[in-house]
Amino acid sequence: MGNKLDIRAIFIMFLQFIIIISVNYAYANPSVNYMNNINTDEEDMRIRYPSFVYSERVKNEVYVIDGMGRIIIYTADLFPIITLDKRNDIDAPQGLTVDPDGYVYVIQGQSKAHSKCRISVYNPCLIWQRDIYVQGFKDCDKFIPYRIASDKHGRLYIAGSSYPGIIVTDNNGKYIETISPEENGKKAKIIDVKIDNEGKIYLVSEEESRIYVYDENKKFLLKFGEKGGSSGKLSRPVSVAIDDKKGLIYVDDYMRHTISIYDKTGKYLTEFGGLGWGEGWFQHPRDIAVDSSGRIFVADTFNDRIQVFETKE
């Protein structure tokens, strides 16, 4: 009787071991499946050279900026509902974020109508409220805003073209501090910034092929990424997105036409994509986003579309 119980216990332990191994293997080897693509606006006009994609976390609405200087907004089921353009004082959009109160902050570059870069603020009804001009910090006159993120307190985190680090402001653009990661004794230039549900801050350096991670108190946690042109390395990373539920980090490599996947410790897992024109292939993707359900949106710039994927473990 005792031997039978021992064998049974060993068998149960063996099954548990197999289950654990299977789960860990699946987690370490996520599979990515193509779902759909976005390529038209609400008037059935083609989007052109999309350079930015953003998923708002409450309604899962998707915001796309294309090469025609437009912001096209889609519902969670990817139905186009409205386009913001010059009629809404949108003429040179670069990036945007939506704060916890539903206000939309749009980074706009220089244009014929506006000689200075600005952050245009729109209320939840998409009505323009004001323009913000960031200032009050070293070399602010040379700062060219490019990407923006907001935290749960409404603070803004702004990355500028060729600027070492990012600046943090309140929701009125009042300067608070600068976050400047260092690499080989010099401050790294940051091209993208994202914030996850835990408040962790992710900074992308295209120049260094690195991603830097800070906690919500701006304490440095880790960095990952290795420069190179082969699988597992980064050539020109330009954007990052975080799947909080699955614990995955996606990095958009513009030059290798791929999306690299890492776990939350910065361990490389796999990649998908490559140069091409069909489903699941990219031509110089410029941006990436993940919505609250885990769908992945890739701005496939020179294929004139946003590709949508899902990850299964």
C-alpha cells in the first residue's frame, strides 16, 4: 500500500514538473500571429507613411499619425471614426499621449503657421484648449519635442530629437526634472519614452541600441539591448511597447524591419517581421503600441499601413 502511494505521489510530482516546464517554455517562446491591418480613414482614403501609433488604455481607441499631417482615430474594433487635421489646428504632428482625464497632448513640429515646436492640448471632446511651449531647463531653446508619455499623475515625459535624456513636466509644461541615462561616460540621446501600468519608465536610445528602465520614482532599474545587425541584436531601435499582462517588452527595430521581444528582465526571447510587403513583413516600421488586451500595433511606414498582431504563449 505504501509503495503504491509513493508511486502515485511521484507520478503527480512528475506531471507538475511537466506542466511547469511547458508553461516556462511557452513563456520563453511566445508566438506572434497576424490579425489585421489598418490602411484607410473614415472616408476610405488610404493612410500614407504612418509614423506613429498609440493605443488609449480606457476605450482602447487607436490613434495614428500619417505622413499627410493627420491624426486618424479608430475604435477598439478598428473602425475609423474621425480625422484631426488643419481644420483642428493639426499641421505637423509627431507624437501624442492621452492623460488619465482624457486630455490629448499632441507634439507638433515647426510649420508655416507656427515657427516654434509646441504641445497642443485637446479636451476629451477633441476641442483645442491651449498650446504648451516647454522651457525652463538647460538648452531648452535647442529642444525639439518628438515623443511624449503621461503617467497616472498627469505628468508629461518628453523625448526630444537628438536630446540627451528626457524632460519631465507637469500638465501645463512646467519643467520638473531631466532623466539622463549614461552610456560609456556620456549621456544617451533618447528617441522614445513609454510608461507601463506600474509606472515604470522605458527610454529608447537609437544611437546606443539600448532600452533604459526606471521605476516610478525615477530610480534606474536596468538596461538591455545589444548593437548589431543579426537576430537578438538591435540596429536602430526607435520605439518600445509594453504588454503588462504577459510581461513582455516589444522593441521596434527600424533598420532590421523587425520587432524584438524581451521579458521584463530584459532577456531576449524572439523576434518577428523582416523586410517585405506581405502580411507580417515590414518596410522600416517607425512605431509600436500595445493595447490593454495585448494586441500589437506596428506602424509599417513604407507599406502604408498599421499591422495588428497578437501574442500567444
